Amino acid sequence: LKLLLGQRANSPSAQKSTRLSRLAAFLLEKAKRDRVSKPAHSQHLFCEETHSCSSIEFGHSGSAERMAEKRTILSRLVHLSKWITPMVLCFCSFCFQSVMLHQATIMYVLDVAQRSVVLEDMGHQALGNKMVPLKVLDGISTSAMILFVCGTAWLKDIRLWVKVFSCCTFLFFWKGLLDMVTELPDSSGWAVCQHRLGPQAVEYMLGFNGTSSTEYWGRLMSMEINGVQGHWPIRYCSDMILSGHTFVMFLFLLGCIDLYRKISVAYATRNRCIIIGELVLNIVVIGCMVSDLTLIILNHFHYTVDVLLSLFVTLLLYTNAGIAVLTDWWVELGEERSVEENADYRVDDGSIWLPVLLLPCCCFQGFYSVKKEKEPSQVLEGSRWYVADKFMCGESSEEDEEDDDDDDDGDDGEGDEEEARSEGSRRSRTNQSLHA
């Protein structure tokens, strides 16, 4: 058809054959539409018959390439969102914590009776009191976070990324909520709290007394976003339960140990360098824990129970099966559920790492798989009463069927007597076990 159009266009009588040219153009467009809907073998026959496939370019292959390119871009965006979303949720949880802690601080500033009260603490009495700059404590926590973020992003371990930031999200949320619901006197005293907040912030918080709910939240949001007279951010007082510096530092150091542990497991043999590196990393983590605990208590920034609770809660949350299942669900959401097609897919429902620091379960350190039991019988399996009941009911029903078959067949003899005696002995043992 293209040859026909070309010949008619080059002929002297081209103007007289417009009707034929239009017909040829119509047939060409119809052939294009039919070719898109035809299977591949008919397209090859069309090419062989016309010998003009090189000059006719159809949009079917191009559209398929464009669709594949769109799918690739979409999958990359979904994968990128799985990295970004945990960080965004963690930041939102931190903002919620900040609002709750500022409310706790306002309650402490307005409560004149609590200002002069400081609870007795054995850690404070043992270590004494010495001023430690808050920038030192902030630097320890921030350095642990930066080390984890760089190592995980470099190795592209999305599971560990999601797990650690999910734990951090929960810890920020619960710290803000717990400090808000229970007002505790600041461990450093009212004088240190005034110096930490600054005179402008103290005066601003005293202005919350007697305000309506609308005005209260308006002043609070203004302080959160803009600060007070150019001072931003505003520190906290009376934020005792769970030390934020401690659980942030400890959580991201646990993530670094877990990351190094996965690298060592990837090697077929554990050579001397890997063992020494793991030992050094554990010593560094323990040293950071001890130094952070000592500096916080020495500064009277928290009570001793706040620091110890932060360590215990962080460790229990990090080794929790629910966090492992949540991480597995988020990583595999919308992905191909096949090991061959998706490297991030796992057959089990999550993985738990028990570190050496998990006392008194340190002897069981290692990685454990989490598997959901879908059948009720699998949940009950292993309990003594279930095994006895299953044995008595299941075995007796099978034997009754066998006895019925024997009665129908009319086979009586010594074998039936032996089965009856064995059945009686089994039932007697089962009854004894049930009675016990």
C-alpha cells in the first residue's frame, strides 16, 4: 500500500486519483489496527506476504516496552516508599513525643508543689553530681544513628532498616504518652530546669495558667513550631520515664551489631577476623551503654530507673516476634511472593535475633525464624492433655472401624483377642495418664 501511495504520488496524474489514494490510506490504517489485535504468527505471515515490514512500523512493540518501563518505574517507587515510610513515621512519632513532653513540662512548671521535690535515687547518691553538657549526650545518640543509617543504606538491608525505625517509632510514642499521663518531679531539680529552659520559656509556660483549650493548643503549637522569642527548640523538664538518649543510642547500636552479625553469617566459614570484629563491636556497645548510663546519672539528667527501663524495653521490643512479623509484612507488601522472582521474599513470617546481651537468655543467641500456625491442631500439638485425648479418641475410632470391618468380613480368631487385649491395655494407660 505504501508503494502504491508512493507511485500514485509520483505519477503525473496524481491529482486525478485522490479517491484511490484515500482508499489506499484507509486500507493502510485498517491494516495497522488489525495487526495490533492479531497474534504473532499472523503478523509474520503478513510480513512475508507484503515484504514491507521494515517500512511499516506498528505501535504494539513500542507500547509493550513503554508498559514494561512504567512497571519498572512503579516498582522502584514502591520500593523507595518502603525505605522512606518508616523514617516518616518515626519523625511523626518524635513530633508527637515532643508535644507530649512539652505538656508534661508545662504541668511541672505550673505545679509549684512539685518544684522543690526530688526523688531519692541510689545512683545519684553513689555517683554524686557533676555537670555534663547535653551536647555530649546528644552526640553519642546521634553518632550511633548515623553509623547505622550509613551501614544499612550501603548494604541495602531493608528488613533491618524497617525493623529498627519501627522500634524507634514505638519507643518515641510510648515515652511521650507515659511522661504525659504521670507527672514526676525532675531529677535535676527546679533550679537546673529553669536554666535548661531559659527565662523566656519559663515565663511563656506560666502564661498557660487559666487559658481555654483553644488558646492552650494554639500557644502550644506556636511554641513547637516557632519557639519562644527566637529560641528554638525548647528543651524539656520532668520527662523522666524512659531515657530518650539511652534507647536511641542502644537501639541503633543493636542494629549495627545485627548488621555485622548478618555479614558474618553470610560467610561460609567464620574466620578469626570475623570473630574478633564481632567481639570488638560487642565491647564497644557495652562501653557505650556504660558510659551513657554513667554520664546521665552523673548529670542527674534522669533517675537510674529511667535508664535501666530504657535498656530493658528496647531489648525486649527489638527481640519481639510482633516486630519481626510487622517487618516481614511491610517488606513483602505488593511484592512477588516467590524466592526466584524477589530477593526480599522469605518463606517464613519473620526472623528474630537474640543477642548476647539478652540476659538470662544469652546462651540461646542466634537467628530464629517465626512461622504462623494456620491450623488449630498445630497450636495444641505438644500439650500432654491434647496428645492423650487425641490418642484415646483417634485410636479408638480407628480400632472401632477395624472391628466393624472384621465383623462384616466374619474374620474371628486369635488375632481379634490379641487386639482386644492390646486395646484394653492402651485405654488403661491413657486413663491413668489423664487421671494424673
